Amino acid sequence: MDAVTVRGLRRAFGSHVVLDRLDLTIADSEFVALVGRSGGGKTTLLRTLAGLDPVAEGSVEVPALRSVVFQEPRLLPWRRVWQNVSLGLPRSRRRDEATRALAEVGLADHAQAWPLTLSGGEAQRVALARALVREPELLLLDEPFGALDALTRIHMHALVRQLHERHRPAVLLVTHDVDEALELADRVIVLRDGRLDEEIETRELFEDRRDPRFEQARARLLGLLGVTDTHVADPTAVTDPQP
């Protein structure tokens, strides 16, 4: 079963075509990462799947239950942490469900805190709890770790893997970080010139970054993005950068 089916999606802003008759499927529980150059349409695609942007041309089929985590946590500063997590839930379940979700992200003791007292990593964990408390069938992640420091990002990667294994939603992660995409996703897709240009299956391909296949896949993706990396295990895997 597919959680997401996109056929012939086209989106243009004036004369600039961002998505050009794009096709995409994401299976139930599959974790897909989408990489591409800035301004290439990644966030436009994610917003379309979230229902935030209209479908002008083509067709998009997505689950009714879906949640989005953005790069900024987007917490309401005048509501306590548990109240941010429980936004939109039935009143009778709000406190219990929020407490459970916060425990999953390691913030049960922050339920009464105000958002402005949280660190960046803590705030993003609250955003994850808010997204998952509704048990979505599709989780959309729009560069949620881009503003975090390197150490916090490592911890967040481990947390996302754990939460995905537990809840099993289909996931689309938009990221500029090739390493992040390879470490988290079952499949990495490159968006270029408005279409899905190439994909790399990573499910059970390697267990850690020391595996030579990780470096080969990394080099391949960087090459597709026009980046030449001189520190790769297989330099021949890098294609010529685009002008």
C-alpha cells in the first residue's frame, strides 16, 4: 500500500516552473529523504503534500492524518509545553496524550515549562511530540534539524529513528544534508529541474558511516547536486558538477 501517490504535479511561480509533471510514491511506513539545491522545489512539494499549497495541475493522494515539523519549532510562547503539544486534541484527552508524547521525546519533566525557557533541541523535540501525538499516517519534516548544533543534531537523528520505528508513519524528510538523508532514510531522492532525477535505496544498505558503500552513495549524491567532494572513498562515483 502507498501512503502517498503524486502524478503529474506541476507548480509554477510566474514563468518559473518549480515542479514539472512530477511523479512520486511513498509506501506505508517508508522513510524517504528528498535532497536538492536551494530553490529547487523541495519545500513546495512538502507544502503541497501537507495541504498548505494548492494542487494546480496533476493529482495528489495523501492520508487524512498527516503532520508537519518545520525548521522552526513554531511553539506558542503564551502556552505551556504540554498545551502546545495537545493543540487540537479533544479536551478530555489533552493532558494525558501530551504527557505520553512528551515522555517519548524525553521531556516529561518539561510539561509545565514555557517555550521560551527551552533550548533549541528541546523546542524541536516538543514540535516532534506535537506532530506524533495525533498518530499521523504521514509525517512531513521540513529541514527540522537545520538550525541545531552538530551534537544536538546527532541526538535528534537517533530520536527520529526510534520514533519512526515505534509509530511507523510514512515520512518525507526535506534536507540539504546528504549525510542526514543517508543515515535516516530508506530511500533518498534527488529533485532537480522540477523532477525526481535519481534515487538511491539505502534500506539495510549499510549500518554505519564506516561502510565503504556509505561513502560511495554520499559521493554519488553530492555529484548529482553539483558538489565535488575530495574526501570520498570512491572519487569516480562523483559526476561532473553542473554549471
